[in-house]
Amino acid sequence: MGDRRGVCRVCDPVENYKVVLTSQNYEEAQLWLLEDEFEPINGRLSLAKVLEGL
């Protein structure tokens, strides 16, 4: 997820959408995901669902 300032958060759906990374830009988050060998999933993420896990 990204906000209007460009800050990106990576949430883990397995851990009830817990934020596992906060980065200052999309590229940094993308590199982190690639390095840790995460796999993308199809579909959209609901902000309400993510906020439930916080």
C-alpha cells in the first residue's frame, strides 16, 4: 500500500495484515520484496481489512 506522500507499507495477509515493512518509496519496497522472495497475489487489498490488523 502507498499513501499520497509516497510512503509504502507491505502487509502480510498470513499475519492478519500486519505491516512488515515501511519504506519511503515504492522502489525500496519492491526491492525488499524481491530480496525476500515474496510472491505477489491477485486481487485488491481492503484498507479496512488492513486497519483491523493494526
